Amino acid sequence: MTFSIDPSAESLPDGAERPVLRPDWSVARSSLLIVDDRTDDRTLLHRLLAREGYHILLADNAHQAWQQLKHHTFDLILLDVYLPDRSGFALCEELKTNPKTADIPIIFTGSSDGGSNGSLDKIQAFKVGGVDYLIKPFALEEVLVRVNTHLKIQRAAKLVAEQNQRLIAEVAEHEKTAAILQEQKQYLRIILDNIPQQIFWKNADLVFLGCNRSWAEASGLGDPESVIGKTDQDLIEDPAIAEQFRAQDRRVIETNQPISHQLLRKYRHAEGGQPIWLDCYRVPIRDEAGQVIGVLGVLDDITDRKLAADALQQAEENYRSIFENALEGIFQATWEGRFMSVNPTLARICGYGSPQEMMELITNVGQQLYVRSHRREEFLAYMAQYGEVSNFESEVYRKDGRRIWISETVRSVYDAGGKFLYFEGMVQEITERRKTELELRQQRQQSEQLLLNILPQKIAQRLKMQQTAMADRFESATVLFADIVGFTEWASQIQAAELVSCLNDIFSEFDRIAERYGVEKIKTIGDAYMAVGGVPSAHPNHAINTARMALEMQQAIGQFQRKNGQTFQLRIGLNTGPLVAGVIGIRKFIYDLWGDTVNIASRMESQGEAAKIQVTASTAALLGDQFVLEPRGPWQVRGRGEMLTYWLVGERPPAPDPDFAERAGEIADDPRMNHLNNFRDSNPGDFDPDRAAGSDHPAGDRPVAGSQRGDFDPEVDPKDLNSIDHNGQTPTHPARSGAGHAVDRATDAHS
């Protein structure tokens, strides 16, 4: 019995109907690529398959095939063994190594010479990844059946994968999962029923009339024609099994009813006798009068699928075991915030007796679980943008009201069409870790603050970058040494606690003075105090700032008295010049100074006089006329010989500006001053300088004075208005310069 490939041929010329092969509509629109250098073969296949609804593209060599693959997507490739530019085997190997084309099933076509070459080509075709082999000249029915079969297998595999993914995703709901699994199995069974992989047909006497190649190869026959005239007893060694098959065929003929989905176990021929599983479908063949004249059998090799089903069942059992016994909490939840499933660990973390209790009591995660009311909205915003989050840490409520910290790793799950289904993720309790991290952070902050109390900030930052030994050269800096006169003798007469307390009070006041003038304290040695101006950040007024610090230290020391009422006195020395500053060693770091400039500053102090400040000529030159300096005269300095030094007496007041009256009149005529005066007069006691100046900056966030030409700064002192230049630019307000009001006023006058 043969089948027509013509869809329009519904009956034989004598009126007898014949079966018509039509492709399943699920694969009828599949795209096929035919690669063959022979025009007649290529044309034959094109016409045959196009009539069945397939979309066909052609190529006559490997290069054209690659071009087609670059621009189109194919569901199956018919590939000739021998091509003019490359063998079909080589092209197949390339396709299988390319991720974009590796999954496309390839059916080889080749001529059979009746000898060993044909068999070798066939073996090679399967070795390089082919799924089938068609021999020329083509058996047209066979071509259609095999193409249709492999397309359905491909489609079935994709559908199975999709169904498995859905099954795993919804495993938490047992009844729903069971229903989906059953639906999946039924759907898979329907697909398998419509794939005629192996076909045979017999007459009413149960004698084989024919079979297709798949059945012949599975039965160990070289040629499908060789089965004609044989019976099951001729092909099966075990008579009992042969008779069992015949009884089934006889039942179909006698009852005129098909036998479907009969699972058979056979052993492969020429493959070590390995068992295979077959799904057998038997239907009666009727003539036009409705009389049964034979039986048609369709068998599908479902060995891989059965093993996969067993493996899937085992995987499902394993997944359920993991889900129930995992150390981390596992959940599935809707976008609206309702749990679809939770495992026992998550219920235990949140203080619930069972997963069911947790799912029943928590109906809105955002309102009932998170401590911060907007935490759920933040989570949804992250998920909407990225589709997943890792280590999403939040504070949540347990059932008993106690607060704990959790870390969530969550991803969004979508269906095959890209529609959101639910969230699934894992949860860990991190309460103890958060406490530890908080303690470590506090300790680190304390350590950093302690480091900043020991070293300048810039140096501390460099040290944290694992730079141990570091040194910088400064071409000009002013070093200060101060010593409390007679302190050693007095210290021997008092208790240690009183001594330390007194020194702490004095040096703390010196520290505040140093910070006020931007001078860097270096260290204290006994009752001696060492500081430097212009280090570690260079400053053009380092000598002026250090001199002012020295003068204020002399004033401050008078605040401290001994028990007998006598005040302490300071001996201070200053010197300016180049030096090296840095940190050395690997333990107990200290920021220190080296160089001749430091040594001379020490001599200025040690060879000075009580209640006085001795400075070198280099320092005096930078102080200029701003300060009152009295020459001490040439003086023998230990280790240096004769040097000219000076006593620093005080700072001169700024000289009056002869043009003050004229410029004050110009300022009074400025429209901005009129605006300010009018506002102040109309709002006595409630004067807001920012509003008066028309500023839209909130208090505490005002622009720096003089930052734009013509800007008015309400914080400028009226006595500084004479410093406005002819372009209307105001000087930077001293309070914002970081060096103190007196420092900048003196600096501006000096400049």
C-alpha cells in the first residue's frame, strides 16, 4: 500500500479512496533550507515541500547556505552530502558548533551506490550531528514523513521544555502543580500520537505488506522491501512475544477498533541489545465499503522521553525535598504582595508555626511585614527596572512583633510570552550580622577619628591607602616651638594627676588657637609645644598665621596660675624656611618635621627669654610692617654661630584709608544699599539680609560673597565696605576663608 503526496488526490481513478498525508498545522509554516548543488533534486524537494505549506529557501553550495542562515531563521535543513565548495559533513560540523544554528535539525541527502560508501556516508552523517539520512532518488512519501516527524520532534522538545519550566515554577501549589503536570503529560501524549516515526502495515492475514525506513532500521532490516511477505514470527526470535503482537493486530481487525498508546519494550539491533521503549498505535485499514482489510501500525521511540519523564519526576521529588529542607527561606509572591508559597524555613524565620499559617495571616507584605512603610515600593521599583535584586536588606516584623533584619535575593518569573507571573526568591536572617556590622562601623569611625586626632587629614588618607613611609618637601614653612618657663621645677612639687590636668588645660587651649589660625600641631614633648604653619597644605600667609598664634599663646598662658597665684610664662621661638614633613616607621605613627629650619626654630625657643617670642630674620621678612618687631641684635646661636634675631612684640593696627569718605559716598548711592535701607526701615527687628538682597537661597546656603561680579553680600561688615574695588567686587568675607577674621583682614591690608 502506498500513499499519495498530492493533497488534491482524494480518490483513486476507480473510485477507491486512498489516505492523504497532510502536515500537522503546528509545523506547516515551518521554514526549511534545501542545500543541494543538483538542480533537479533541489527543484523536486522544493516543489514537494512547498505544496505541503512549508516556507522553502534554496542554496546550491555551502557559501550560499551560510548567507541564507545569516539573514533567515530555519526550522530544518536538508543538506546534500557532497557540495562543490565543501562537504556537507564539514558544513554540518560548523553549524553544530555555532550556538545560533546548533539546534537546527539537519537531514542529509545522498546517493546510494549499493556498496559500503553509502553506509559510511550515513554513519558519518549521524556522527557529525545529522538527525536523519535520505537516499536519492527520493521516496517522496518518506521525505514528507521524515521532514514532518523531525519538525514535530523539534516542536515537541520546545513545548516540553516550556511545560517543564512552568511545572518547576508552580511546584509549590501541589494540587495546581498536579493538574498542570497532568495537562502537560496529556499534551505531550497528544504530540507523540501525531508523530509517525515508525510505520508498518499488514493484510488481514497479518502478513507484512510494507513499512517505512524508520521501522525497518529499528527492526534490524536493511531494506524496507525485505519485510514484505514476512510475519512477526519471522522477525521476532521469541515465539511468545511474536504471538502477543499478532494477538493485538488480530484484535484490531476483529473489533474494527484501534489500539492506541500501547507501550512496548524492545531491544535495539546492532547496538548491544540495549532496551528501547515504543509507543504503539494500531488502527484498522478499511476499504471503501468499510470492511477491515488490514492493520496500520505507528510506533514512536519514546526511550529518551521516558527516561526524561523519570528524571523529571525524580527532579520534582528532589526539588520538593530541597524546598522543604533548605536552610534559607524560599518563597513565591504576587506583585500585589501576597505569598503564593513559603517553605518551613521562612515561616520559622518570621516566627510562624507553619507555611500555611504565614500565608493565611500575611495578606499584604508591604503593610504587614516591612517595618518601613515605603520599603515595598522601593523593592517594586528595583524589580521593575532590573528584574532581580540581590542582598536586598530590610527590617521586618516577626509574628510576635519583634523586629529582625533579612536579606532577600529575588527574581521575576515570566511566561513564554513575557507576561509577569510572580516573584520567587530566597531569604536569610541577618540580624546578628547587622549588629556586628554596626559595631564594626562604630569602631571604624572611632578609629578614624582617633587617627585624625593624631595625623593631619591628608596624611591619614594617604596612610589608609597603605603608604607607610611618606615624606613631602615644603619650600617655605614657619615652625613654632614653645616651652613653659620653670615648669619642670614646679612639676616636681605637685602630684602627677594635677600635673597632667594642668598640662592638658594649657595644651588644649593651644590646640584651639592652632585650629583657629590654620596652624598644624605636630607634637608635645614634656612641657614643650611644637607646631608649624604652611604644612601639610601650603599657605601663602603661614608666617603671619603662626605669628598671630604665638601672640595669642602668650596672652592665653596668663589665664593659668599656680596654687600660689603666680602665672605661667612661655618662651616661644619661630623660624621660617624649607623643611621635610612626613611619617616614618611601621608602628605608633607620628607626623614629624625634619631639617635645619626645625633645628633653628628650637634654638630660637631655647635661647629666648621668658614671656617673649624670638623670631629669625627669615620670619621677620615675611611679617613685614604688619607686626611690631624689635631687633635683638646679632646673637650666638648654638650650632649656627652668630645670627640676627628679633623679638615679636605685637601686631600693628591697620592703617586708615585716606579715600574712605569718598568711596563710602559712592557706596551710599548704590541702588542696592537703598533697597537694603528701605527694607530695614520697613521691617525693624525682623531683618533678613538674604531677602533684602533679593536672594532665593535659603539661610545657611547662601552663595559666597563676591562669587559673581556685582553680587551683594549682606554678611560683609560695614567697616569692610571701603574694600570694594572699582569693579564692584567685594572681598571674600573673613569668616568664610577658613583662617579667621583677623587673619584675612591683616592679609588684605598687607597685600
